[in-house]
Amino acid sequence: MATADAVTAQDVEAFLYRAARLIDAGDLSGWLALCGPEMTYRVRSVLTNERAYDVGLIDDDRPALEGRIRSIEQFWHAEEPRTHLLHMITNVEILEDRGDALTVASAVTVVATRRERQAVLYGRYLDELRFVEGTLGFTRRTVTLETNLLRDGKITFIV
Amino acid sequence: MNAFDQLTTESTIHRSVYTSPTVYAAELEQIWKRTWLLAGHEAELPAPGSFKTTLLGDQPVIVVRDQSGGLRVLLNSCRHRGALVCRDKAGTKARFQCLYHAWSYGLDGTLLGITDAAGYVTPLSKADLGLWALPRVETYRGIIFASFDPEARPLLEHLGPAARAHLDDVFSTDDIEVIGLAEYEYRGNWKLHPENTIDGYHPRFLHRIVGQTGSFSVGQALDLERGHGVLAWKNALKSPSAEENTAVATNGRINRAMVVFPNMALVNINDFINLRMVIPLAHDRTQISALALGFRSDSPELRRRRATQLAAFQGPAGIAGADDVELFEAAQEGFAANAPAIGWLDISRGLGRAPGTEDLEDETAVRGYYREWRRLMQ
């Protein structure tokens, strides 16, 4: 198990892969369990970032993120049938190691398949990770999508 | 096929209104080239030289503030060989220059220079070769409208007093600021977006979380004439934040989902203000360009609420926004079922109710939209 004293790039990668696997398996409760109570989850486009706009695509605190997962699991018609997902994470780099907290950058490709259609989203993760009782967890995930125009009109899954 | 104006009645719409490339081609000429079109908001163009590029109907345009501060809407096409003269989405420029042979144009569209003009043995008349400018550009409450028709009635008259009153209420001060922009496409007809905006029957069914709260009920669907319409209601949609719900329940504001015919939707629920421009790409493909607006006087807390509420509810990853897109595509796919006996869709809900007693779930505003569509398509 990773410890604050001796976290390795491999520990971080294993954590990110595990988080991706839980989303792809549809285990959103399992994924949410990796997120701390102060979790913020934001998705922005490159344009939103360039122009420093306040409004992004997703701007969730922990309660809103829990609400988003309820929408995915119970409310959204757009998730009936559910989107099949594959998250591929590369370019993992620890930007800052503050002992009990890390800033980690990575690149992500999300393949989203539903109703005979396949969408591919490319983006960058900027993650804030923290050790809680010796285990890595998210305190913040910011996703910047490499697009200004959502060709598929909507995002109804965890990017 | 019937004459175009026979494709809708006061209570029905024929499916071909959404599926026919012929109807779409006629709309581009008879609606998009004739009436007033939403082109943007002045807050997007703060200073001389500020511009954005977009499509009005199928026409590529530059919306620009010229040196004297006036607003121009110019066709984005060089008068020499037709290429775009501006390939940026938005920004600030002193002039526009074609990449092909470097002809350059001023912010007002005037042709400034022809490279190596001496090569034209018969000299060209620069005065006749400016970028083509839409003959009518007017604003109301900072909202920019343009028309290809020099004879279009004045904008104030086109909007009419009822629609203007709603715009006056939403934009009561002029310190409006752009705080976000989301652009997304859907595989469906362009009219699906505006008609859905003023359909008060769907929220508690399509947006199941709204149905669960049971709070979307007290209000009216109003025909504002000239094709414009609004859903106006007092109580708030339930926000994920209990604190916001309490704040909204006590402020007594009116929420609105409004359409200005043909291509503007304005949604103002709780604290967020979303001004959406409809861009038709084909009979079955549409782009939405959605501006999030706030006011420069916003406190940081209010600005934050505007941002989070919009993203959570109306944006393309929002509770309502995502399912609206799901519906547009499910409708367009369903319209393919077009046997003679089932060709007609129904918009009669609430028809016959006395004016002033309209229910929020009546299709009053949708009928008004198609009445104007029918008038222009004659």
C-alpha cells in the first residue's frame, strides 16, 4: 500500500487506473468512495479555459456529484440504455508532491458507446489526490476537454 | 407534397416539417433570409474591433463592432474568390484579410486593399467590392438581431410589447457580461430546440427529477405573438443545493423559458441566464450556441450560483439539457415513421382555453411559433 512517505509514480498510476476501471464497470458508488467529502469535479472545454469563463460543462461539489450519479443511475433517459465506457489514461505525471497531497496531470481518452453510436472524447485530467488513512483518494478532479464543440450534444457519464 | 403552408395547422404539424430537405431549403429562403435573427449579445463585443464568427441560417457571418462603435454583420466571404476572410471564432482585429490573395477589409466591410492592383488591366472598383453587409442590424436590451431583408419591419415592432416586457424584466440593467459559452450539436431538426423550450408539458416527464419534486406547476404558457412565446412560472425547479432552494423560494422571482422567433431561446431559472442561438446545419442536424450571462455587479456568491446552476441544470451535461438532446434525437428518429395515416403530430393541448387562463402545460406558445412559421412559408 502507498504511504505518504514513499508514494511512487506506479502507485499513482495504479490508483488512476483503478478509478477508471470502476467508472467503466458502472460501479459509480465504488468510484465515489474514492472521492473525499470536499470533492469537486469539474469538466471544462479548452475554450472555457482560454476565456476564463465561470461556467463550465460540469461544476459539481460532492452533493452535486452524488446528484449526477443519481441522474445517471435513475433519472436520465439519456442513460437508458447506459453508455458503455472505456477510459484510457496516459501521460501520468506527478506535478507536485506535498507529502500528504499530490497534484497529478494525465491525459485521458474516453470512448463512449451507446445505441450503435460511438463518441470519443479527448481531455486532460488535473487531479488533486490526498492520503486518507494511508489510501489515495481524490479531492479534486478537473477535466479539460480538447474540444469547443460537443458533437454528441451531451455528457451523461463520468468523464 | 402539399404547399408548405399546408404542412401545419393550428393543432397539427406534419412530420415532413422536420424531415424534408425540400422544406428545409425553403425555410432557409423564406424564414432565415426574411425575418429578424438573433446574432449575439453586445457583451460579446465590448470594444471597437471585437468580433465573432457564426452562421445565420446557412450563411457564414462576422458580427463585429466597427471603429465608431457601431455593430455590423458582414458575410464572411472574400469578394475576390470567396474564401473566409476571418477564420477565428472570436477576438479583436483591426481588419479582416483573406488568406488566399491577401485582399483586406475594414471593420465596416470596406475593401481596403487589393494586392498588386496594377495587375488588373481593367481596374476593379474597390467601392463596389466591400464585404456584403446585412442591411439591418438592431439591438434590444443588448441582444443583437440582424436581417437579410432591407424591408424587415423595425425590430421593436417585430418583438412586440409582450416579448419586450419579458426581456426588460430579465435584462433590467445594462452591465451584462458573458460568463460562459457552450456549443453543441444534435442530430435533429432546428425547430425541435425552440419548440421544446416553450413546451411546458414535458418537464415533469422528460426531466424525471423535476417530476419527482412536483414543483413545476404554477405558471402559464403564453403566445407573445409574431411567433414568440414564453413559459413563465413562479416557483423554482429544485436545485441540488438545499440552500439555493431556500433562497429561491423566498425571492419571488419569475422563471422564464422564452423563444423569440425563429432562432433565439432565453432561459432564466433561479439565478442562471442562458441565451441560446439556434444554428441549422441540415434538415436533421443543428448546432446550439449557448451564452451564459451575468451582470458585472454580481457578488462572487451570486456569480458562483449562476455558474453551478446552469451547468447542473441547463447545460449539455445538466439534468434537463442532456435529456432535451436525447429527446431531439429520439424525435428525429421517430419522425421516420411517416405512413399517411400517422403523418400528423398533435399540438392541440389547451386549444380553446380562454386567453388569460392558459396553463403552463398548454401548447399555446408552440402553436404561436408555428403560426408565424406558417405565415412566412406561404
